[in-house]
Amino acid sequence: MTELLPNHVGGRWQTGSGAGVPLFDPVLGTELARVDATGLDLPAAFGFARDVGGAALRALSYQQRAGLLAAVVKVLQTHRDSYYEIATANSGTVKNDSAVDIDGAIFTLGQYAKWGDALGDVHALRDGDAVKLGKEPVFLSQHLQVPTRGVALFINAFNFPAWGLWEKAAPALLSGVPVIVKPGTSTAWLTQRMVRDVVDAGVLPAGALSVICGSSNGLMDQLQPFDVVSFTGSAETGALIRSHAAVAQRSVRVNIEADSLNSALLLPDATPGTDAFDLLVREVVREMTVKSGQKCTAIRRILVPATVYDAAAEAIGAKLRGVTVGNPRNESVRMGSLVSRAQLNAVREGLATLQRQTTLLHDGSAQALVDADPAIAACIGPVLLGAKDADAADSVHDVEVFGPVATLLAYRDVDHAIALAHRGQGSLVTSLYGSDDAALARAAVQLAASHGRVHVITPEVAQTHTGHGNVMPMSLHGGPGRAGGGAELGGLRALDFYHRRSAIQASPAALAGLGLR
């Protein structure tokens, strides 16, 4: 039997008492390791993190906690090559796709280390200026933010086992809040290894970072009023979390990132042959193929003027025909596999649903694989669907296929395009393509209400924009409605989730003793 990966809770490594759930290489089908959390003393685990880890972190200033993040960065950089090996084996990703996850995680940690260092040697943060409560400035009110005295529980998805941990843990640890992460089971190996390396290096206080692999049963039951929970995954599971007694009765703060039918919108001035048109085509193909389309920010709907629908279908399809799919260990392969055969089956089921109301424009689902057995590997080539009557294609606006699948949609005018984008009922990101700055600005403002991020791409930023689907720590990551209503990152805005706001009413002299930044 393969290794049963230990969990780190209560300040020590502990294996579950069960046989464990196997983790597989999604290309070769071989078993890699097993994970299990059966028999763990969860109340003790949460109590240790909350009381021991939390107290140790809060005893440090923001600047000192930023130093901890910088130390974590050094540990991860030391072991970086081993993380790539695990990602190839357990996630089936090519090297460039693994970099989005691994190097993106390290970059995000580094950014929060820099931002935290600038906060200084203080233990609380000023929220606005003091205001007088009477006619004379002798009794004032100063709002401040202090770290919540609880634990941060992360229930993460399978698609970003590295970045999914550290983009949340960076602001949590900087805030002084201990972290317990429950990674997506199918790709938990990379999360567990990163936590192991950091814990073994001794750069964090005991109880500051814990990992529980396997089932999430019982985790929500441990949450107390000052704890927080952040979930990434399906809207169905997100609804269960919101209805749990910890949230509904104990008012545990919750952040949810769920399904998202993100769109790319080509403005009418970006006709075939223009740089803006080519930029849309390039970005769509990239978003369909990076991590085999398993990104919550990937483009799912492509909105183009009806007059250029056929040209867009041909241009996107031509590039997709050049995408090689298969074993990521082969240097000729551009796109690896999905994370599991179960995910492959889910993609095929979703495709069948969408095809009832769409036309098949490019079918890579049956293309030959490179160095991979189609009977074993969880590989599928990119599929482009289309609907000239975008209003009638209801399923396209309701069903997210979490794989290399996108649908081309025709619109009549810009108002129609914006209405179609809003039919996603809340998305993480939309991207705009064109050369008319005024038209792009108007569209961006109209789209902002239902999108967490609006990514505007013009020929001038062709070489410098960060990508439709790339989540940068400087910008907000989250979205309203269907996307979960959550908010992560956005620079130091991310710290808000892990702090409690209070108003201190006192004399100027007393307020001066708070030692705030």
C-alpha cells in the first residue's frame, strides 16, 4: 500500500485510523498516496490552533508576522522543484500550468510579506481618522481593526493545491490568525507537502498552520463565533456551508467562491484583422487550455458581434487545432489532463447538456493523445461550442463545465452583449477587447456590478496585461451572486476578513496610547 499522508494538527503529525482515500496520477492511473482524517481529535485540533497558535501570532506585530511570511517564501523556494514533480504526477499539469499554481503562490506570499512589513511594529490598525463626538474635540471616536481571536478554516478546491492555500493563508497569518487547511482530496498531496516543509523548517509558531487531508466531515462543527471559514468549490456545497449552524446560529464569518460563468466581450470596433480581435482569440485559447480549463476564472462564454461570429469561430478553432494533449512529461504536450477520471466524466456530462442548445464548432474531445492511453488518462482536448441565438441558449448561462470548454455567442449590439454577460448571475471576471477607450470605459462600468474584476485589454497593453484568468494579489478576487459573494486579496483589503472593527471612544490622550498605524 502507498504512503498514508499524515495530517498536522495539535502541533504534531498524525495519521488517520482508516485505510485512506487513494490519490492517483490522472494520466498513468497509478496510485501515488493515500489521505485520511478518521479518528482525529478535531475539538483538540481546533482548540490548539485557536489558543496556542493564535496567541503566539497575536503576540507579534504586523511587521514581525510579515517576517514569518518572508521566511515561508524562502522555505518554499528551497523545495520548489519537488512541488513541480508532485504537480505533474498528481494534477497532470504541464510545467507552465504548474507555475501558475506554485510560483503564483510564492509570489503572493512575497507580496504580503512586503505589504505587512510596511504596516510597522504595531498590533492594531487604524480605520479612518478620529472624529469628535461633541462640539469640542475633547471626547473622540476612533475606529480600529484588531485580529479576530479565532481560527481560519480553509476548505479548498482541487484545482489550485498551492495557490489556493497560500493566497488565503498569507493575509490570515499576517493578520495574526492561525490557519487550518482542508485541501481538495484528489490533489491534496501538494498542499500537504508544502505544509510539511514549512512546519519542519520551524519558521512558524506551533499551531499557526495545520493541514487535515481527507474528509471534511465534522470540520464545520468545530467553528466558534470568532472563527472564520473560507470555501472554494461548488455553489451546492457553498449553500450547505451557509446553512450550517456555525454560520446561521454562531455567526461565523464566511467567504465563498463558487461557480462562475466568466465571459470575454469583443467590442464592435475590434473587427477581424485588428490587433484587438487577435488578442481576444489568443486569450480565449489560453484560458481554455491552461490547467485544462480547470480554473474558476477561465473564460466560459465568448461574446462577439453577430457580424464576426463566423470569423471568430474559425480563428479560435484554428488555434485550438494546434493544441497537443496528453502526458505532461512529454515536452511536445501543451495541455495535460483533468485531475481525475471522475472530473472527466463530469466534463463529458456537462458537454452533453450544453450541446443540446449549441453547435459544435471545434471538437477536440476525440483527438489522439500524446503518450497517454485514452482508456486510463483523464485527458480531453478543447471543445468550442457556439450559439448564434444567445438568448435561447439558456444552459450556456446556467451550466459551468469545469474543463477545456467554452461557447461562442453572437450579440446584436453592446447593450445586448452586456445583458448577456449579466446573465451569468454574478461572475469572478469578465474581459473586454477593443481600441475605443471611451467605449471600453462605459462597458467596464456597466459590467462592474455583476463582476468582481473587469479586465480591459487593448493593443497598447498586449505585452503587459496580466491575463484574463490570472489572479493578482493587488486586485480583488471574488464575485457577487452565483460566484459566491466572496472577496479575497485586493492588497491589504484581504486583511479585513480576519479582523474585527471596533470603535474606541476616549479622550485624545487615551487614543494616542493605542499605538495604531
